[in-house]
Amino acid sequence: MSFSVVILAAGKGTRMKSEKPKVLHTVGNASMLHHVMEVAKRAGAEETVIVAGHQAELISEAAKIKSPDAQIVIQEKQLGTGHAVKQAERLLGKSGKDILILYGDTPLIKSETISKLIKARKTCDIAILGFDTKHPGMYGRLVSNGENIIKIVEAKDATKEQLNISLCNSGVILGKADLIFDLIAKIGSDNVSEEFYLTDCIELAAKGGFKSSLVFCDEEETIGINSLEELARAEKLFQKAKRIEFMEKGVQLTSPETVFFSFDTEIGKGTVIEQNVVIAPAVTIEENVTIRAFSHLEGCRIFPNSKIGPYARIRPGSIVSEGANVGNFVEVKKSIVGPKSKINHLSYIGDAKIGEKVNVGAGTITCNYDGVSKHNTNIEDGAFIGSNTMLVAPVKVGKSSVTASGSVITKDIPDEALAFARSRQENKIGMGKKLMNLLRKQKNKS
Ligand code: UD1
Ligand code: CA
């Protein structure tokens, strides 16, 4: 069954105490809005309409980055969830399709859950996603006649008996667009909040002879984020789920609770990740890689059988090829490290292309920035870079060439050459001892 999604994101999010619109706060390094849009897309939504209000421009911008054909409608005044959905009528009212309603501040919902809702919709008019909880708090309560849901009562408007109901409304519903918009047209704002509640549709539907069915989900999946504390809780749940997902795929996490993933992290089987590793967005780690403790990776691809860290930082635009080693206190930025090459200690490699089986000695730095522009360093296969070499870019180090330690390389090095670029050492016989004696004498006099 084809359906469109309406994502409600007009609320101000006052309790976030932040300048940023609520739905642009991130979980796993992607905005909550991004998560919700992705879930709808995965579940098969054909069209996406986002209801924005506060800072609508920022929301529109973020939505278009995620999916250029997303449509934005503006809800000028936040008069309630029913009023918010109504804003999408112009675009979806005559579609003849179903509409799925999601909240922009509910980022952990799963596409499998939406699929269940789609299945349930085949035998009812409106499918409602709900959950059973010991702590129903401020959630809307689902009132049933023993068979179907006949009403949703907001906690604020509920009687004492209704507050005892443990079945709660997640906010997610799926139904035929024209039916939902017809029902919305009939709802009023005669309630404690004086808002047009979307949830009132259910009672109107029941009265009109339409059937609403309940689909259960996990309470954690539908937590709505209203404060930074709740955002941190969502992050915790997101990370926990990612850790389990990767371990089930055969990724070994030595201390799972200390490893942090992003929404788009990809990791192959047989990879081992040690303690305290942070994986920022756009990282792909292939099979049988070892990421040692305290490493930070972002925007990079790590090929099989390579080793990263401990204490390595791999920055955007980097590729670490098969069997390469990037060791402790090494920073790699926008560079390719060729197969079986080694950069084992204390180096900065930026805007560089390193060939196969290159050995980069401790303390090597690619001086890639002249204060105005960035320049490239090209180190060809089999080169040996002596410790503490400064490679002043743009510069090319030829195949199987060698740089003497401590060199400041400013000119290209031909293949197989040995480049010295430092002052020669002189040994003055006996002078060391003489110098020390002189210094001691001077100290005693003063
Ligand atoms: C809503 C439900 C409640 C459910 C709960 C689940 C209603 C009336 N109540 O309550 O039954 O248990 O979610 O989390 O629907 N929004 C707009 N425009 C508005 C009002 C809200 O876009 O005029 C957006 C908000 O930005 C938010 C979402 O709709 O993303 C939900 O609104 P919120 O006010 O948080 O609803 P709850 O009181 O949590
Ligand atoms: Ca809410």
C-alpha cells in the first residue's frame, strides 16, 4: 500500500533551552529530523511532508539536505497536533493514499515497527501505534472497548480512572488521507490546553463507524525528546542498540559501553574495536580491521587487515588501505595511506598520497599549509621517510627513496635517491668535557 508521511516539527522545544530548533538536535550525529525521515523512507513512504513553524527555514534546509524532494508546509501558530497535520491537507488531501503521521522529536522509532502498522492497516481504517507502560506519565491514554480503540484521552484531560490506563499513545498513526483530513476538520479545541488534538480523530472515527486498531511497540522506541536530559537518554539508547547490532554482525567490541557510533557507521565482520573509540559520521571500516583504544575516526574508509591506533585520529577524506598501520599519536587528514604502509608513531599526514609499503618514521610531518593554501605531498611506493622529516608541500618523494632523519624536504626527491636536508654533524674531540668544566667554574664563582 502506498503512503505519504507527515512529520510534525513545528513546536518550539522551549524545554531544550537551546537556540537550535528541537528536531535539529542530534542523536548518533544525525538530527532527530534526519532519523525520522530515514525511518519513513525505509518503511516505504513515497512522499514526505514536514510541518515546520519555529525556525522553519533551518528545518527546511536540513530536510532538503537529507532528501531534496521533501516538502515543507508552515504552521504559523502551534495550535495543536491536529492543526499541524491539517497544514499538509493541501498537498496530500487528494492523494487517495494513506498518510503516516510521525513526530520529529521521536527519533528512535524503527522502520520494522512502521511495517507492522502498515500490515495492521489492511484490516482497519486507522492503525495506532501504542505501548504498555508502568509509567504512563503525560502520555495520551488509549481507551478500548475490549476490541478496538475508541478514544484517546490526553493525560491533562483524563479522569482518575482513565489515568490508570497503562496503554499509551505513541503519537504515530496510519490511515487513509481523506478520512484523516475529514476527521481533523471536525475536531475542536475544547480541552485543557485549548489545542486541536490529532488524537481526537480516534473518537470521531469510532462514532462514524470506522475501526481503529492498536499495534504495540517498545516504549523506548517512541520516547519523545523535550529536554537535553532526554536527548542524552536517547543517545544512550541509540548507542546501546548500535553496539548490539554490530556485535551480532560479528564485530568484536572489547568494552562495548565505551565505543560510540554514528548513524551511518559501517563495520565489517571480524573487526575488533578496543576501548574508548569514537566513530564520527561517514566512516566505513571493512573486515578484520583492528581499531585500538582511544582512536577517533571521521569521514574515512579503512580497508581490511589494517591496524589503527591506539590514540590515532583519522580525519575526513582519508583512506587507509589493506594491511596498513596507523599507530599511536598519528593524525591523518584527507590522505591515502597505501597498502602495507606504516606510519607507526607521532606523525601528521595531511593532503598526502602514500604508496605501497612506505615506512613513515616517527615525528614525520607533511607541512601542507603555507598559511594561505593547502598543498599535496606524494610519497611513492617503497619510500623510507626518516624520523622527524618535514615534508614541505607541494613535494614528491620518489619510489624507494630515503630521507635522512631530521630533514626538511623542500624539493622533489627522484626515485631511489637518498635525500639529506640538514646541517652536517661535526665532532670536536675533548670539547664536551672542557665545556662542562667551564660552565661549572662559572656557576661556582657566582
Ligand atoms: C502527543 C500526543 C499524546 C502522545 C504523545 C506521545 C496529542 C494531542 N497528544 O502529546 O497522545 O502520548 O504525543 O509522545 O497529539 N507539534 C506541531 N504543532 C503543534 C503542536 C505540536 O508541529 O501545534 C509537533 C511538536 O513539535 C512535536 C509533536 O508535534 O514534534 C508532538 O507535539 P507535543 O506537543 O510534544 O505532543 P505531546 O504533548 O507530547
Ligand atoms: Ca512530545
